[in-house]
Amino acid sequence: MNAEKKKSYTRRITTANKTQMITILYEITLEYIDEAIHSIDQNKNQAFGDSIRKAQNCIDELILSTNTEYELGVNYKRIYFFEKRQLLKAYAKKDVQYLIQAKGIFEKLHASYLELEKHDKSGPIMVNTQEVYAGMTYGKYSLLENMTFNQNRGYMA
């Protein structure tokens, strides 16, 4: 993942509510699965392994965020564990089919959470974060982003 995408995800995370955080995790997982598919096609074994590991780390975060008090949460957790094993198989066998199957499942989960986002009106999880303002300035096609710093970031006593 390039630096610009990381910045974009970081900005979205700072303003995301709980549902949007899960959606973002799905998107990052899909991004790393795509990277793994491209790496295996280009015989880049190190990049392939790194992408698989990063996708599994995202799945670990999804596992930790699952509420298992309800049956639906237990089912989601089972799906996450299954997909994590699929990524392990893809790594061990260097088989892209496991990655394609995992990508299909995560795309469906992502679509379902995009629908949930429409109904979740809760506020952002993170507070006291930097605000980013973007606008067209200094030229016809240039974009300038300004960040305002909150002096009370972190814990307030």
C-alpha cells in the first residue's frame, strides 16, 4: 500500500464511527489481498508473504472487534477464522485461488457493512483529533490540505 492510501485511511479512521471502522478494515484487508495476488503473479515472494501477513493482521483486528454475545457475532468470528486459514493455505501452496475466494467473501462482507453505515448515526470513536480542511487554492488544479491542531489532544485532566 502506498503512502497516499495510508494517509487516506488514516484520515478516514480519525472521523469514523464503529461501523465505519469495520468497513475500513474490510477495505484494507481487500487491498492487501489484491497486493498478494499481484505479487504472486509477478513472482515476488517477499512481497507476497508481507501482503498475506498484513491481511491476516487486519483479520485479527476484525476478530477482536467481534461481539460474541450474539449468535451473529459468533458466526462472523467463524468466517474470519476460516478466511485466515484460507490465507495460510494460499501462502503455503502459493495458490491464488484461495486468495480469490477470500476476496469474494470480504467483498460481500464489505457491501453489507456499507449498508449498515447508512443506518449508524453514532459519532466518531476518536475525539480530540486533528481536523483536515481541503480546498482548491494556489492554482487551477492544485489541492491544498490544511490541518488545525487542537491544543487539548489526548487526556484532559
